[in-house]
Amino acid sequence: MASAEINVKYVAHLARLALTPEEETKLAAQLGNILGYIEKLRELDVTGVEPTAHAVPMVNCTRADEVRESLSHEEALRNAPRQANGLFIVPKIVE
């Protein structure tokens, strides 16, 4: 897609942007540069290159799930701003 084919007003409408004519001109040039770079990337031979989601391998760094002791009921309620009958009292959010 060439820069001349970009409908900047339509793109701005989709993004919910109100652009001045100067901003439209600037955005058209920037989008044209981006699309030109993408066309340049299409010239590369990527046969044999495995598709990836990240540039470096990602591993799960979360701890394993294991059963552990948790807070007692009294400890959990100790810092509650308000409590009644062993329950947290929270502000009403639905009317």
C-alpha cells in the first residue's frame, strides 16, 4: 500500500482522533514511511526461519503451585478497616 492510498481521515476516525490538517499531513507521511519499511522487510528471504512471538526465548518464571499454610481467619481480619461477624465490611458499589 503506497502512501497515497492511506486514508488518514479514516484511520484517525477508527482511532477516535481529531486531527488538524497539519497533523493529517504529518501522519500520512509517517504511515507512508512505516509501510515503506514493511515493504523493505518483505524482500528478505526468511525460508527456514521459524516464526517466533519473542526475540529471545521466554520461560515461565512463576513459582510452582504448592499447598502451604495460609493466614488464619483472625490474622486476615486484623488489618480490616471495618468488620462484623467475622467478615470484611466494604462500601456498597451497586445501587
